[in-house]
Amino acid sequence: MSRVKLVFAVFVAALSGSVMTSDSAIAAEGWLIKGTLLSGIAKLANTTFVDEVSELTFSGTTIRCKGTTLEAVGPQLESPNMASAASLIFKECEVTSGGACKLTSGASIGTVPILTEVTLDGQLAVRGVIKTQNGSNTFATVFLEGENCAVQGRQAITGDVSWLAPTGQDERTLQLLGVNITEASKLLKEGGLGASLKGSYLGKLASPLPWSFM
């Protein structure tokens, strides 16, 4: 074999190996816990620290949940790229605009069972979309009351919730997850009109181990 043919053969072999490595990396995409690819499930902590308080706005009414933690019921990671919880519970919520309203159900707002699918976003971030598991498309229900309340009674918040973990591909004990949904996007709705939701949270595993998604 001539030198030129030999060099070409080596180049082709190296290129093929590179493609196989790339395909293997894509196939192996999933949750990592302390550098090990997750197989099965891993429990998340039931309490998530709040980095930026949650605000839900619809029909001119804003509900601010100023609790320092976000509670979750049965939260877990599921291989290869899912996570779920029986409910997310926003705490210390109150109506801050939209008339003299108050929450009938108290100071907490809970979601229905949720499931989120996770994908890579660029070189470092991770993105996900939270969907309901019960098929109703109702993410949460809010009950408002008050003599001068602009929006009274049962208010169903429907749709999906998108979130972004800006450093989710970097293995950390605490992972920052941010939500910033605008009314104009109509990703979330109340009565056919767009609703907004914003806030950020520091999620962690039930065990004190670093985790990421790759």
C-alpha cells in the first residue's frame, strides 16, 4: 500500500471512530450522579430552596409566593431523561394585585402530578418542560374570594411550564432551575388568556451527591 493510501485509510478509520464515539455519547445522554450514569430512579429532596420568589399573574391578578422553600411530594429523577413529582407546593402565597382578593384555600398552592422531559441546551445549560400526568392539562387550581376581588372563584391554570438550568451539565450538589414564562407566550393560560409564572429554585438530590445531565 502506498503512503498516500495508508494515510487516507488511517484518516477514514479515525473519522469513523469519531462518529461512533459521538453516537455513543448521544445514546448515553442522561442523568449523572457523581459521574455515574443513572439507571432507574434517584430520589430528589422533598424541599427545594427558593432563589427567586414565585409570581403567578393572570387576568390582572398577581399571586406572590414568598416562602423560602418549594415543597415537592415524591420527586425523583428517572433514567434516561425524565423527572417527576406527585405535586409541587408553593408556600406563603398571597394576592399582591388585582383587587382585595385572598386565597380561599390558604397560603399554599399545589400542582397536580407532573412529569418533565429534559434536553441539553448549548454547551452548559439544560432545558425541560413540565407537563401534567393526569391528562387534564390543568397545572394548578387557585381559588380566590373577596368582596372587591377582580377575579373570584375557581381559576384553573392550564398548559406547560418550561424551565432552564443554566449550568445543568456541570455536576453540582445544588442545581439552579429558573422559570420565566410571559403572558404573551401563552404557554400557560387561565380562561383562554395568557398567564405568567416566574421564579428560580435550587434543586438537590435526597442524598448529598453532585448531579448533572449530560
